[in-house]
Amino acid sequence: MSTAQNKTQPRYGDGDTSFQAAGGQAGIRKLVDDFYDVMDQHTDADRIRKMHPRDLEESRDKLALFLCGWLGGPRLFREKYGPISIPQAHSHLRIDSADRDNWLMCMEEALKLQPYAEDFKQYMLIQLAVPAERCRTVD
Ligand code: HEM
């Protein structure tokens, strides 16, 4: 049963609602910068940090542009870097369930630093768990 609020307010996932809730491109860049800063500093993330290049500039740019499109905004990753399949982009890496969980932990910590609505932070984590699981390449 839908409530009056559900009728008047677009839901996350509708159109570009999520992109807007994340603060557009600038908000998403801030989220991704905080995400990689957490990964850089958190001991539990050492293993996944070491999978990345020393210089994270391109990694930051790629994840931010990817998330813009993934959240229903402009498909900026495709425009700049071409088409991408997330599982394929990770298939050369040895990612186990602990790595997946540590990636999501970095995102959870980065989300805490954003001025987003609490329900949107929850939504993001639940949604990101899906591609994160698809990046896992070993048990
Ligand atoms: C499950 C845990 C994950 C780990 C450990 C991980 C790790 C990595 C690493 C190490 C790279 C750089 C690869 C390289 O330079 O060769 C990368 C690239 C990337 N990752 Fe992830 N990732 C994870 C999940 C995700 C998720 C859930 C998303 C999207 C929602 C994502 C989006 C990207 C994108 C867009 C790139 C750039 C791909 C390219 O170079 O074209 N990753 N990831």
C-alpha cells in the first residue's frame, strides 16, 4: 500500500533522484574522495588498497564518473572512458568476500561523512552490495 508521501515524492532509483540525492557530480566526487581516503587510512582495507595503483587520481575519477551514471545521472564514464562491465573490470583481480566487505566498509565510512539523508545512505549501501558481490572472483 502506498502512502500519500510515496505518491508525491519520487523514490530513490526513479529517474535521476539518486544522482540528485548524492549531490550531483560534485557530491559524488566528494563521496569518492572520502571513500579512497578511508581506504588509504584503514588497516582492514590494506589488501584492497594494494590492488590499486599508488596514485589514486584515475581510480577516483573513474569511480566518480561511473557512479554518476549508475545513480541515474549523466553517463560520464562511458563518455570519457568508453563502455564498462563492472565484473569484467575486476576479473583480473583476486577479490574474496572479505575484500568485498572491506570495500563496502570503506563506502559505509565515506557515506557517514556526507550530508545525505539517512535513508539515502542506507539505500546506497544496500544497492552497492549488489555490484560489490559481482566483483568477487574467489570464495
Ligand atoms: C568488491 C570490492 C571491490 C574491489 C576490491 C575493487 C577494486 C578495484 C581495483 C583494484 C580497481 C583498479 C583496477 C586496476 O587498476 O587494474 C578497480 C577499478 C574500478 N572499480 Fe572497483 N573494486 C570493488 C568494487 C567495485 C564496485 C562495487 C564498483 C562500482 C559500483 C567499482 C567500480 C570500479 C570502476 C568503475 C573501476 C575502474 C575500471 C577501469 O579501469 O575501467 N568497484 N576496482
